[in-house]
Amino acid sequence: MALYDLKKLLSENTYPGRGIVIGKSADGKRAMIAYFIMGRSENSRNRIFERFDGGMRTKAFDESKLSDPSLIIYNPYLTLPGVDIITNGDQTNTIYDFMSEGKTFEEALMTREFEPDAPNFTPRISGVVNYKDNGFTYKLSILKSANGNPDACNRYFYNYIPLDGIGHFIHTYKCDGNPIPSFYGEPEEIALPNTAKELADLIWENLNCDNKVSLFVFTQDLEKAQSEEIIYNKNN
């Protein structure tokens, strides 16, 4: 049994910020990835997810209202042969570039730090899924300031062997606040359903209605060359 209930974690937290879920479906047939974004400002809320060949991007819903693209316009999801990369910022491209050259997830993130958005110093959260022989492994990472000290970046890496029905959830913020307190502790072990639709609805329906912006869910069948993806945008 998983340690945490994803519905409870989301419904009782008005502002987890941006979040990544990776794990294995309850029936053991699929790798599952989810990524969501939230926003408190008009600029942050003025976004949608848009798929393109080889990845997924954030973009302004109303370009005329975009005041500052830094930190909010990026590629959250990119793919390489046998690899899915999901992050909350432009470090997606850093990981992609390093892994394209045969380097590692960890090597890529050792070159990056938390976001320069004082006083929050938002953590950079990242995940990677490596597929092999009808199976997969996955990693998660968080780069965060030392309890709000901008002079020190602490980098944490977590490696997982998939278990049926188990996923891990990491998000940028512990909860709402001013400044917003960063996530702390290990990624939260959660129970996962069977399908992309079930996971998408579970997340979307329990994110705070005022602050949620967009959600991306991707599942990969481990035996068949089939994948499924869902994008929910509050701005339609």
C-alpha cells in the first residue's frame, strides 16, 4: 500500500505549484507520467500546454497579456529514443542535450540551480524515464536553495525500480505562502490507477480550481508500441 493518497495531497493543498508524478499503473502494464502547472499571477495563469513532435511546450494563451516569458515559457517534456524527460523549467533542454551526448541526468543537473525568483527561489524539479526490455526505471530530482539561502544550492536525486500501482510525486512548494515554502523531504509515494484518463481526472479534479492552469499525462504500454496522452488546459 502506498504511503500517501494523491487525491488527499492535492485537495488539501491550495498551492503545490508545479508537480511531477512518475510510476507504474496498478495493473503493471504502463509507465505513467504526469506534470501540472499552477499560477497565482495573471502572467502565470495565462498559459496552456501545446504538444509538438518530440515534446510539449508551455505557451501564452493570450499573447497580448504575456508580460515576462522567463521561467514560464519552456519545454516541460522532451523525448529521446527510449527516454522521456519531464521537468518544470528549461532544464528539460539541458538534460536532453547532455543525454543526447551520452552523459547522465545527474551530470546535466549538476550544471543547474533553483530558479532566480527571489524571495521564493523556486526549486527545479525533474524526472527521467528510461525504457528497456519491456520495462523501465525512473529518477526524480529537486534542486533547491538551502532553506531560502540563495548562496547555496542543494541537489537531491532519487532512483526507483517500478512497482505495480506505485508512483512518486514531487512538487515545487510545500503549500501556499509569502514567500512560498519549498517542497522538502523525499518524493511522496502514491497509489496510481490503471489508465491515463483515470490519472488525469484524479489530478485535475483535485487541484485547486482557482490556481490550476494545465495538466499533461502520458502513459507508455510496456508490451505494445502504444502510448496515450491527455492535455487539460483551463484556458480553452
